[in-house]
Amino acid sequence: MSAVITAIGGFVPSSILTNKKISETVDTSEEWIIKRTGIRERRIADDDTATSDLAAAAIENLFENYKVDREEIEALLVATATPDHILAPTASIVCDKSGLTNAFGIDMNAACSGFLYALEMGANMIESGRYKKLIIVGADKMSSIVDYEDRNTCILFGDGAGAVLLEKTESDAGLMKTILKTDGSGVSSLAVPAGGSRNPTSMQSLLHRTHYLKQDGAFVFKRAVAAMSQVSQDALVKNDLQADHIDWVVPHQANLRIINAVSESLNIDFDKVKVNIDRYGNTTSATVPLCLWDFKDDFKEGQNVLITTFGAGFSWGATCLKWGVMREKNPIATIKADKKEEAVLVEH
């Protein structure tokens, strides 16, 4: 028995923050940002929107697009680095907002690797035989912890959420063997120094802006390339696959130069690599599920997909999955637009 993805949902805020807008507030340029990161724009949630709202919207999109009974969902795993509150769990709030009355919810934080970690945990829950249907969400409101006076970080991040339905299958489709890694010695290179139990938010943290994300970009870049390249190769070996067996690569969307370097190290044609960083930026826990959502029509039954990530912690990993049969789609969905109900053909 394996765990297979059978439905996908996603959501990004409508507000767009362009490189031009950023270049008006910090010392940078549109051309420099594109050259160094591959990002052209990112989506930013408004002040009244929390991570739980992004996650709930992605789940609702999943339900709108596929025939799924929400009462059959037994668990919700929310991967996020930007929870609504330190306490209570964001997953509890999302369960309430999404009407998941028969599911328990739990938060998981592995930063940019959070969705992959949660996917592996969910797959193990299903493979144990104790659970049949789970929803895995990757959601982050990175704009809530980004310092828009810091050129090193504000150009990189955006907000968004993606969700997948994970359920059991007895076919050969589904998640294969996964490799997950952690190196805590890299924590200080990518972290929010204040706001937790080590250094609670205070007047000093506000004054020194240490409740915002801080990053040693050059060091993180080098570690990300090396780690994602090696773990991807290891995952191929572990699953008895060669590079030419892979139909699609879905990498964490941190930097286009990192993605290019990983693709080259694997000797996989870049045409097989899914990239949407140019439109969304780095949405942390949401990058992989947003890629799955954006390009879901490209994935065909029986195709092999390689997923690889790297994030704060340091946390990284890779897995392979054989794409299965998706649930039947709802051809018409009812969504909220400008606070009015209207029927539309759903593209995402």
C-alpha cells in the first residue's frame, strides 16, 4: 500500500509586488533582481490576511476543483514557518475555516522543506494502514517576517499556499523512498533571531529589527546547491532510478540560479524542471505545492516526478513519486469574486 496525490489546490494573493516597486524603496534595480534571483514579481497578502487564510483558500480551491468529501479527511498537516500565532496551532484554525470536522490538525515547521517533510509524514501515516485520506498544506505569509528595508531578503519572498489530497493506493503509483536531512549548525545563517523563547519580542528586538528574517545569502546559496544536488542523486539511487527515468523535477523555488545548478548536476534537461519563481518568488513552505498546482495538467499517470528542497534549519531532502490517477474534476465551481458568488470555469 502506498500514498498517492489525487487532488491539488492552490492560492496566491491578488496583490503583486514588482521588482520596480522594490527598487523604489531599497538600493537595487529590476535588472539586478532578475539576474541574481530570476524573480520578476511576488504576491503579497494584505494586513488582514493570515497564513491560515492562505491555507484555507488553497484547500477550498482543492474542494472546488475535485470531487472530495471533506468529512472523509482524517488529518490535516500544515507546513508553515509563519504560523498565525505561537499558540494555538495554525492547523486548528485551518480545520475550523475549512470545515474539516473529522480531521485532527498539526503544524510542521521545516521552513522551505516543510511541505516535503509533511508529505513524508503523511505518506507514512497512510502506509501504516491507520489513515486513508489526509490533506497536506504548505502555506506561508513571508511578508509578515520580511524586513522591507533589507535588500538581502525583501527581494526574495512572497506569500501563498498549496494543498494536496494524499490517499492510499494499492497500485504502483505514489510516493517512493524519501531522504530527509538536517544540519542544525546552519541555523544562524537563516533565521528570525527574535520572537521565540530564546529571545522573546521586546523593545530591543523591535529597535534592532531582529524579529525579521536574517540571511547570510552567499553561504546559504552554496549549501543549497550542494545539498539539493547530492540528496537528489541519492534519492534516485535509493529508488533504483536514473536521471533519464525522471519526467519532471519540482524543486524548491528559492533562486533560479540554484535551480539551474541542481538541474545541471543531475544532467536533467531544464525543460523538465518546473519553475514559477519568476511570478511568485520564494513562498517557503508553499513553493513545491504551488508548483504542483500550477503545472498539474502536465503531470500524467505513470510519470516519475523528483521533488527536492532546502531551507532554514538547515533542512533539506528529496523524494520521487510516480504520478497516479487524479480524482474526478468538478467542471464548474462556485468561488468568491469581489465578495459576490459567481460560477466560473476553473483553470487552477
